[in-house]
Amino acid sequence: MNKITIGVIGAGRIGKIHADNLLRHPHARIAAISDLYAGAELEAWAAERGIGLLAQDSAEIINHPEIDAVFICSSTDTHVPLIKQAAQAGKHIFCEKPISMDIGQTEEALAAVRQAGVKLQVGFNRRFDHNFRRVREHVAGGAIGEPHIIKITSRDPGPPPKEYIERSGGLFMDMAIHDFDMARYVSGSEVVEVYAQGSVLIDPVFAECGDIDTALITLRFANGALGVIDNSRRAVYGYDQRVEVFGSKGSVATANDHPNTAVISTAEGIAYDKPLHFFLERYAQAYVEEAQQFIDSLLSGAPVPVSGEDGLQAERIALAAKLSCKLQRAVKLSELDELRREYAPI
């Protein structure tokens, strides 16, 4: 096999990004794309790119005899059934994060993948960012010694609309889940305890939806290191994405990406452009890289770089954070099964 034939399920913003990236890959071919609301506009978009089949029913993608792998880019509530169906059909799977908003359902999906013997990669695109990958390389290579403190800042330039907030799963599962995965990635250790606090400081609509817009989360890792994550749904100066790992021999940190490196210095002050506006600009190349590595894994037989287990562990941390915020105490990951039974659904 020297070319992977792909079907894309879900042709919203992220589905189209993945499709356009895959179309540029020399060893990938998109045979079909499906979207529940496919119409004339999407038909023209697909035709312009030479995608031969456009369907409303995802089953046409999953059961297509030529398709080797599917990219699941539809809404989160569809991920688990689609993963199960694709696994049963023998298709390899790339699924956007999170796998689901329910750990039990995620575990069912992973069991189906294991039983079918197919590959599953989860879309934690930040692992493929050039800045964060370099931090991980320095930590893994021992340059800063044993990690002691991990700091992650993740602030959006503006809050999403109410319709999105209502179905997002909340800040911890929707936004901070990337940071929980990043904490595991850069530290090289598992999170064992979470303490989270949250507030509504930006817009009362978050409270109306039972959510928060500002959070501070502390983590304890299995290797004894400590972590702190701060999240905000609105940073007036732009998309703020920074990481620092401090260790026994030093530290490694990465700053925000900017549109350019020009700095203007005058008597009035020193100025440069704001950070890249949002995730589509900030992580454009990371989306390319994660798709390339998924295709490379299928061609070589190597493990995928971000597994279903990685997706599950990030969801477990997110649930612990949610419970911690509710109970106003630290929550150990070892408590989750008991707390899920007591407080489900949360």
C-alpha cells in the first residue's frame, strides 16, 4: 500500500481543514466526504477539489469498499457510534477531540478499536506545534533535569456563542482538555491529582449554561512534579498560548507566535503585533503535521503518535477537574470511578 484512501465525516470548519491538508499529501487520496447538512454549497466545494462522492449519510463513507481510513470531524456526540461502526468495518480512524464527554462511552469505543485491530489517532493537534514539540524534546532529553513545575497558559481571544457553549461540555472538557493533554505530553508523567477553581468573570451567559469562563487548575504528577494551568475565554490582546517547564537543571519555555518578528521602537514606546489571532492561524501547520503522521503510521505500521488511550486520559483529567470545581476540593484520579457513580451525570 503506497496510498491511503480516506473518507471524511463532517464537513464543517475542521473537516474542511483536514480535507484540504490531506489533498496536499502525496500518499493520501480523499474518495468521499459526508455531512448531514450537505447541499449545493458543499457539493461545489467538493467538486472543486475533485472529491468524487458527497453524501449525507456517514454509512456511505464507512461502508465504502475503497476507503482505508476515516477522519471523524462531526460533532462530539457522534464520535463513539462512528468509531464503533468504522472499527467494525475495518477502517482506521482519526477522530477529533474529545472522543466523547462520557468516560464510559470512550472506553467502549476504545474496546471496539482494540477488538477490530485498527488504529485510532485522537486530534490533539498541539502536540504537533513546533514550539511545544521543542519543549517536550528538551524535557525528554534531560536538558532541564527532573521536571519540578509545569506552567500552561491557554486563553482564547474571545468567547464562543451561546449555542456553542450549551453543547460544548464545559470549559474543562472543551477548552482545557488540550492543556491536560499538553501537561502529560511535556511532563512525561501521568496526572494523579487535580484541584480546579472556576468563575464567571467575562459573560453571564456562561452561568446561564452551567459553565465557567475562567479557571485555575493545579495538578500533581506521578513523578512528584506540580502543574498549574490558567484558562480564560477572553484575552483582549489575542490568543495566548504559552508553556514553561522548570526543572532541577534549568527551564524551557515557549512564547506566543506572532504574525511577524518586527518590533518598532520610538520615543513613545516599543511595540509589536499581537499574537496570531486564534487556533486556525496559530496551529495551521500543526494540523498538517498531525494528518501527515497519521498517514505515515498507516503506511509504515508504526503506532499512531496520539492514541485513544491518550484521549481517555485527558478526559479523565477533565472529569476530575469538573468534580473538583463542584466539590471544592482536590480530586485524585484514583477516586474517579467511585465519584462517577455518586455524581453521574455531572
